[in-house]
Amino acid sequence: MALPITPTPVLEGEDAENFIRRLHEDLKTPATLVPTPKIEQARKLVREYARQQQRTEQPKP
């Protein structure tokens, strides 16, 4: 049986003001890149896959 969905919490008073203030402050700060620890491994796998696809797709004379 499905569980009922709980209502979304609503910020009120000082909590709401702090949230809006922080939101506006954060909008002024540009987002930065986050280092991805396994990006080199992923790039290597993509290159290997591309090489393998090129080998299988080459037309035979």
C-alpha cells in the first residue's frame, strides 16, 4: 500500500527572511567548477570505446 505524501514544509518568520537573504547573496556569486576525482578514468574509457567503434565501422575493401 502506498504511503501518503507529507506536505512540503513552509518557512515562516525569521527563517524565511534568512533564506531569502541568503538566496539573494548566493545569486551574486558565480558557480565554480567542482573537481571530479574520476574524470581522467572516464575520459580514458571514452577514448578506448571510440577507438573500438572506429575499428569495427571501417569499411573493408
